[in-house]
Amino acid sequence: MAKRDNISSSVIRRLPRYYRFLRELDSRGVTHVSSGELARRMRSTASQVRQDLNCFGEFGQQGIGYNVSMLRDVIEDILGIKCMYPAILIGAGNIGHAIANQVMFEGRCFELIGIFDKDPDKIGSDVGGLVIQNVDQLESFCRSHYVTTAILCVPKAAVEPIAETLYESGVRSFWNFSHYDLNMKFDNVIVENVHISDSLMQLCFRLKKTNSD
Amino acid sequence: MAKRDNISSSVIRRLPRYYRFLRELDSRGVTHVSSGELARRMRSTASQVRQDLNCFGEFGQQGIGYNVSMLRDVIEDILGIKCMYPAILIGAGNIGHAIANQVMFEGRCFELIGIFDKDPDKIGSDVGGLVIQNVDQLESFCRSHYVTTAILCVPKAAVEPIAETLYESGVRSFWNFSHYDLNMKFDNVIVENVHISDSLMQLCFRLKKTNSD
DNA sequence: TAGATTGTTAATCGATTAACAATC
DNA sequence: TAGATTGTTAATCGATTAACAATC
């Protein structure tokens, strides 16, 4: 019955962005925000914003706007970022460090409980409060800690076999930074492939377009 | 006249993905690929692929498929990744290191010619073959080297003022990793804001959805 | 009351899918 | 020739925009 059950995928894709702005407003103590103001921030239109927000309940008040903290709360709920899933990270290189130190520490949705690498020089050292373990501990660790999610920061060539191993150890979701599209053959697996350089190519495209205008 | 002039934005967004697959096929020595095969890789449909590829010229041959290297070439051309823009990076923390070492070194579209930080302990040390310079050198460096693009890997709070300075020194495009949406007030500026954790939230959403089905 | 702003409907626009003749 | 696969048109679907009555 709840409207909230069929939110279109384009709205879902915009939710993290709404969430960021609402969090910022909330932290500044702003209690209400209008569709027009949100639109300005989102580089969208007031109409679009109202259409979006309307599909998960009525949080607005005519003449006043939307209640920031209620809206923030319902978005957290829809995205599921109130949950806490145990996650591990494999590959303690540059990106691995960045993720462990700068992304995960915000402590939303995932708790980083283990870091693995195969380099003997790295094993034993500390990253963001965790000791780097040997990859050969992967299987037993995943089984005993019921790890749901693996963050893959290993080189291209290593991804497939590691993902296989992890799948067999019960891991069913992957956040993959390896520059290689992981395409698991099982359909009970969730994969988010991240390609940072895609956005660099978009930047390049826009630069070229500007220059040729 | 050229079809190529009005490629829709949704096609543009898919180009980096096509590009990746074509590059892989090319490196494996595959000369032709069908829309069906590309669709399988893109998790799309053959119809979609043909529609997409058709909007920038006729590279297919009935009964045979598309010429991989020609297609790759035309995509490189459209995205403008054959150009080489001088870029600098500010903030030699974890993400800065990751970008400098793992993303930029592929040597496409941008050449990293300078790295800056304000931490005296970092200044002078080497990252990916470049010596970290003091941020107070930023302005003079940008002016003398005609820097077009800045990669911002600094904390939230530092972004606005640094972007201002850079703008005044002639920088007109920004690849921003600071977890803060940079919204320059000038309209001759290109900004790509990267929010890595958005994809983490999408992962979270999909996990929650799976669990509740 | 007057001004602001929502929720919702209808109209428009654009993107995806289906179908098939053309051709390698 | 038969099989494969394109290019392109038309049909469908979905997303965005515009408009306005309802209401704080």
C-alpha cells in the first residue's frame, strides 16, 4: 500500500544527493526547506523535487516546505543506511587506504572489520585501527564473522579468483574498485563496480566541447 | 551535418563503458563485435546498442558486426580523450596518492604536472615521480604552466578558497573529491564532483531490498 | 487576508524496445 | 544461397515539466 514501495530507479539514484544536502541543512540547524531551494542545490527543478519527494510520503506543508529531519530520516530508511553490515577490504594499496581511512570511517551502513593483503611487507601493519591480515586467512575469517560485503581494491587480474573465494565463503555483495567489471555468474550477488576514471572522461568530454564552441 | 553533433546525454554517459569494453576486446585482438555481444557486456539490449552506436556514424556491417578499433577510435574522439591537458593535484593524502598513482598514470587526457600540499612533512617528498610542492606556490605555478584542470583532494572546508584561488590563476575545470559539492558561481567553469560513497549507498539499498524480499 | 508553497494531474518530452527490410 | 546482423522506423514506455487548486 505504502507509496514508498515503488520508487523509480531514477529517484533512487538521486537519493544520496538529496541525503547529502539534507544532512548539511540539518547540521546547520535548518528545520524546513522548500522544493525550490532543494532544486537549486540539486541543479534540478522545484517540480522535479516535489514529484520525487512525493513518492515516499507527504512530508511537506503548504506555505512552509519540507521538514528537514523527517525527510532525512525517511531517506536513510529507504536507502537502508541505518543498517550495519560487516565488511572487509582486500588490497591495502593507495585506494584501499583511502577507502578505509576516509570513506568507511563515517560509519554508515558498513562496519569495516578486516583488511587483507598478500604483501608480506604490509601484513601486520595498521590501517585505520585494523591490522592487515594475510589473504590466506580470508575464507576462515569470512565464515566466522559472517561477512556480507567485500571491498575489492586489488589489481584487475586478481579480482575474479578472489571474488570466487569470497562467494564460497558466504560473501554476497561486492564494492569493486579494480577497474574491471566484475560479472558474477550467480544472480544472488550484488556488485557495485566503481570506475573513477569514467567521471574523468566526462570532464574531458565537457572540456573538449567547451573548447570547440 | 554530422550525426555526431547531437549525441544525447544518456548516450554520452554510456560512452566510457563502451570504451572500456572495446579497449579490452582490442587488446585481446578481437576485430569485430556484434551489438548482441556488446549488449551482454553492457547489461543492455542489442537494440539499445545499435541505437547508441548509430548516432555517431555507420561502423557496422550487416552480418558481421562492428569494427572494434574503428569504434574505439571514434569514441576516443568524441570523448576527447586524445587530448592532453596539463593538470595538478592538491592534497597528497590517501585519495591524492591513489589518484596520482593508479588513475592518472594511465596517461589519458590529462597529464599530471604538479602535486601540492600544505603539510610541511609532506612537501618535498615524491608521489608518482612528482615532488610535492607547497600550496603557496599554487598561483604562480598555474599561471606559468597554463594549468587547465585541478584535482581537488583536500578536506571539505578547504575546497572553496582553493577553488577561488585556482580560478583566479586561470584554472577552469575541477575534478573534486572533497565530499563537498563545489558550485562555482562562474559559468565558464566545469566541475565534476565525485562522491564515492554514493555508490556505497546504492549497494546498501540493494542489500536491504534483497534482504526484505 | 495575502503570500508561499505543497500535492497532484495532465501535457510534453525523451529514451527504450520491438520489428523488419536491407545487406554482408 | 542461408544465416547473421545491421540501420532505421514506429510503438511503447517512463521521466520531466507545467499548471493550478488546496492549504498552511
